[in-house]
Amino acid sequence: MRLDVISIFPEYLAPLDLSLIGKARRDGLLDLHVHDLRDFAHDRHRTVDDSPYGGGAGMVMKAGPWSEAIDHVVTQGASALGEPAAVPTLVVPGPGGEPFTQQIARELADEPWLAFACGRYEGIDERVYEWAGERMPVRVLSLGDYVLNGGEVAVLAMVEAVARLLPGVIGNAESLVEESHEDGLLEYPVYTKPAEWDGRAVPEVLLGGNHRAIAAWRQEQRVQRTAARRPDLLPPAAAAAGLRELEER
Ligand code: ADE
């Protein structure tokens, strides 16, 4: 998979050299390119922002540097892929976007080429979204209902969530199946040695080797945990039943 990231803080993306994502790059599974938006500003101060039309606080990112940077990514990427007509899916992280979920991570993992545009300040001139949308698929995605200073941290999270789904990135592919959000329930609690720590015992059922009983216990834990922490993930009746069970304990 090819990934391009455009940012005014390219150094922010340095963690993508570490751990499993760094290894995936070295193994040739991920072809990641980071671009400095300021390289596409042409004045002495390499200006990428200006005050908002209509007034208001803060600054808005200018359309010109963004369209040039995206054009550059498209040209360079299409040539590297040997497909002159290829375009990436453009992902723009922002608090006003569609919620980024495991389902969206799976959809993005199926794409051959993603480009990420990291906005800062009060956002990017709206015309960039229109312009880009006429040339490539554009997805505005939010990490959650809170505000970050820019898209870089969101890109780190999204790239990790997507890249780990690519074949070969995670050594043990089974660990991808039994995870929170893969089937709509949160993960069950896990324990390791010692069997007693701080006066707290590991649940008896996990020590017995009865795999059927262990699977049933884990499933029950998943439902209870989901009802307690994320009732929004359960059908309403199941959420209510799970909560009743918790209250009765
Ligand atoms: N940029 C600023 N806030 C963000 C958020 N919540 N999600 C994604 N990108 C952002």
C-alpha cells in the first residue's frame, strides 16, 4: 500500500518509523511518503494560512499550497505506481468528520493508495474539498468528539489502525480476529502469571483447561463489559438486559 501524508510538521510523523509500522515499511509492505506543505508556498515566509473571510478567530489554510501539494502527490504517486491515471483516496482528518471506526479502517485497508491531508488552525479553505472531490474520492474523518490541534495525531492513529490490517503486518493474524470492535463487542479481560497477585486470583475457569467453559465465560464477559462501557454498541434490548444483570450483582 502507498501512503502519502501532507503536513506543516513532517517531523510529527516520525513514529511511523517505529514498531510494527516501521517494520512493515522496511519489509516493503508500506510505501510511506511525508511531504511538507510549506514546500508548496512560494513567498519568502512560506505562508500557508491567512485570516478568514467573514471574520472570526484564528487562521484558515490557503487553497493554493494545498492544491499544489495534492497535485504533486498525485503525479509522483501515479508515476511510482506505473499507473498514470491512478488517484489516491484523500483522507482529511478533522473534528467535523464522519467518525473513524474499525469498519472504515477495513475499507481503507482495501485501498491501494491513501493520501492524508493534515489541517491545522481553523481548517482548510472549503474550496480545496470541492476541488479535490472532483479529482479523487475524499473522506473527512474524525477520531472522536474532541478537538486536537491538527490532523497529525489523527493520521498516526488512522495509519496504525489501517496498516495492521494489511496481510503480513501483524505476525499472528489470529490476534486480529478476537479484538474489540471486530464483531461489535468489546474484548474480554485477560490475565497472565502469577495466578495470584496482590491477593487477587485469576478467575477459576481460566485455570481449568475446559475450553468450552472458557469460551462461554469470555463471551459473557464481552457482553457485560460492552453493556457497562459501551451500551451504544449493543441492540437496545441486549444493553438493557446486560445492565440489569450488572445491577443485580
Ligand atoms: N483534528 C482536530 N481534531 C480532530 C479530531 N477529533 N479527529 C481528527 N482530526 C482532528
